[in-house]
Amino acid sequence: GGGVALSAVSNGGEAEETANAPSTTTSSSSTKAKGVGPNAPPPGLIRRLFPKFPWHELPNYLTYARCISIPIFLGLSYYPVIMPNRAPVLSLLFALASITDWFDGFLARRWDVTSPFGAFLDPVADKLMVSTALIVLAGRYGGICAIPAAIIMAREVGVSALREWMAQRGARDSVKVGMQGKVKTALTMVSITLMLLVPEGVGLESVGWTKYLGVLGVGGAGNVVEGVVNDGFAAVLGPSLMMLFASAVVTITSGSVYFRAAAPALMGKE
């Protein structure tokens, strides 16, 4: 559900339960024989060079890698204490996870492979990665990140519960992922990737317009060690914050679309 990168324009946490659902494996006799689904195109150069590799499992492997990256990301967010290149490392790790979010779904659709476990794990991995990053950033910058993070995470929980409930009624298609959801995912992942690029030692005071936010506009310098110059790009803090706010707005509007579509069922009118 599903990945910010700039490549996260994929779907990171939104094209989740639907668009990425094909991200993993159906077993039929033809799938087992060929390794991929019956509608897959002929093998390309790389698949021909490594014919024994289980290519039909690659979408799942990418999802597993995304899950493994979550505790690594969380650990590197705080340790080692002196880590001058923490910002670019965390940003790159999150960006790569976002890329795999798009890529595993792309491969699964191209190779016509799906699996129940992969369809379950893919959106879970997306949500866990995004939620972990948002919590880390909220802990660093305080309310200015905590408020949009809470909106985004609450919406994910609500929409996921709604989809599950509608699926039990056999009406899951009425709450399938729409364009607003994909835009929300892209904005969220790109904003997180950029915010992670901001080096420790750069606080909210470096962004001119945050002074109008009162208590929300101060803090966020992070761990500063005398004599240590941290790598990163301080200038992206302001734009990334604005993108995160925009993501929170789209989060609300896209979530309302799902609940309006499900309203008749929720109100017992169908």
C-alpha cells in the first residue's frame, strides 16, 4: 500500500492494497513451470543470463528487503551518536525503500505473478516504513511534523479498516485506490526523503516563515556535537515541510472520497 523518494512518485503507502497487490505470486502449474505467469513477456537479457534465479520471487524479495530496512533505518536514526553522514544515509535508505515499493508492483504486473502473502505484506511494509520515518521526524521537529504525521497515520488506519470491512461485504472495489491517493503517497514520500536530507544542527529557525507559527516554529536542531560538521542539504527543510503539509491536506481529501463512497454501506442503506 504498497514506496520518497523522487521515485516514490510511485505509491509508497497508497497504491498499497490495490495497485501493489499484484506485487507477489499465484501458483498455477504454468507459473511453476515457467517461473512467471502465463501472460508474462519473453525473458529479457538479464533473465536469460541468470535463468536459474527465481525471478517470480523477486517482487517478494524486494518487499522483504523493505521490511528489513525498517529496523536498520530506525537504528541509524540515533546510533552511532557521532555520524556526520547520517542525513544522506537515512534519506538514501528511505528513497531506496520507496523505489522498491514501486518496482515490486511493476515487476509483479509485468511478470503476471501474485501471492496471498505478498499481497498482504506489501502494503504493510509501505505503511510501516512511512510511519517509522514520520515518527522519527516528529520526534526531531516536534509539533510542526507531529500534526501532519498524525493526520497521515490516522487516515491510513481508517482507510485500511474501511477497506477490510468493505471486503467482507464483497464491495472492496468501491474503495479502491484513486488518483488523489497516489498523489498523497508521492507527496508524503518525497517530503520525507527531503526532510531526512537536512543535517543535524539545522533547526526550524532556519526557515523564515516558521517564526509565524509560535511554539511550532522552534527546535529541531537534533544532535549537535562540537567540532563535527554534518553532511546534508539544509535548504530543503522549508520546501519539504510545505510538501508534508500539502500531503496532509490531500490525505484528508482523498480519505473523504473513500468514506463518501462507502457511506451507503456504512449507514445501512444498502
